[in-house]
Amino acid sequence: MSILRDIAIRAEERGLPFLLAGGHAVIAHGHPRNTFDVDLIIRRDDRDGWLKLALDLGYKLHHEGPTFLQSNPMAAEVLPLDLMFVNKDTFAKMTAEAAPSSSTTLAKVISLPHLLALKCHAIKHGHPARIVKDADDVIQLVQVNRLDINAPELRELFLKHGTEELYEKLQLACSES
């Protein structure tokens, strides 16, 4: 059984909703690439339940910050698990716009606009080593989904969650392809 399916089944049994994000969401939205962890968005109030679920699945806590929890598996063939905390209102909004995953009927994938917003936020505030990968994800998602980078709603999304410089570079990168 895949780790994602196992997580989904156990989370459902425990009443712990989640949304699939990160590399798996990028893949679900049309850009096939490798991913080396499982990224889930969860309600902040469910943190303790998710930590118990992760420990029960054989994970050990690796790092925790105010908005996330990272855990590593005991078995080398299992992907690490990263949990991102959001408030219940944000989670409800993201859930309302999420789509079922093709990998399991028990998981929902964050919407493309939410994924792009998260990627822009990560580029703006994240670790410098991730910038190229996240920027490539954004460019590929815009191209594969045939999004108009100049559309007002897309420009607004990029400016709200990223920067003017990022938006201008994305415009240039997407127009050259």
C-alpha cells in the first residue's frame, strides 16, 4: 500500500481532513516531476492528532515551526511527511476549491490557484535553495495549464503572494517558451 493511501485511510478513520500539496499537487496539476516527500495542508487545530498519526505510521519528528511540522520515516523506502498548518477558515476555503486526487479517492488536491499562491509565497519567503525548483514548478504549471500570465486575476495572485520582480520574471519566462 502506498504511504499516501495509508495516510489517507488512517486520517479518514481519525477524522483528520487534509489537502495534498507540494510535489504531488504539482504532478496532479499536470507537471510530471520527481518528489521526495508528502506535503499536506492541515488545520492548525488538528496538529496533535496528525502528530499522533505520523508517529503511529512510524515517523519521527524532525523539525517543527509555527506553521509546519516535518517528520522522517523509520523505513528508507517511505517518503518524509511535511504538514503545513492553516487556520480553519483558510482550510475550509481551500477545501471548497480542491479537487479529488487521481492517486486515491480519499485525498483532495489543492486547487491550481492555491498551489500557485503557495509556490509564490515559498519563492518570496522560503529557503534560497528551493527558489529554482519552485519557480520552475510555477512556469511549468502556467504553461501546461495554458494560463494567460497577463490575465488580471493571475497577475493579482502573483503580486499578492509573490513580488513584482517575480511576476515580471515569470512573464518573461512564460513568453519565451
